[in-house]
Amino acid sequence: MKSHEVLTLIEEITRNDGSKYIEISNMVQNGRAELAADRGFIKQVRILQLNIPHSPHVAKYEHYINENYTMPTEDMDHFEEWKKTPEMQKEVDIILKENHIS
């Protein structure tokens, strides 16, 4: 595994072009996104919901993220958007429905 993150929140990220996307994340990654916004890599990030239940769908997406991505360090020089396979996008969509976000 590349990382071992426990995903606990839902956030909205605004890219520099103004488009937005929703991510399942945690406080550390949210802090990195805030730092990325301060450095101009993204426009902004905002938390939509904290302490989401650790459902089987969250666990599946968490496993995917941990296998494919590494938590950025504070000296990052860009913001890496977590790309989702169609299967993982379906998991995220279910998570959003479970949490009354969609």
C-alpha cells in the first residue's frame, strides 16, 4: 500500500478554472488542499460534512485511494486530483447519497 488514510469527511474542491468536484477525504488531506489553495494550485476547498459513517462503500473507496495515491507532503509543488475509475465514481456517488449530499 502506498498510504493508509482513513476517510472521514466530504469536501468540495474548486479548481482554478472554476469547476468543482466532490471528494471523500480526511482532515490531513483537507489541510493539504487548504495549503494548495493558499499556493494557488486550486481555487478553494470547503468541508461539506464531517465524520461520515465508515460504510462498506467508504471502505472500498478508501482502499482504492490507499492503493493508488500517497498523501502529499507540505512541500508539495502541485495538487493531485484523485482520479476515479467508473467503479469508484459509483462508490463516491453512493457515499454522497448515504450522506444526503447528492
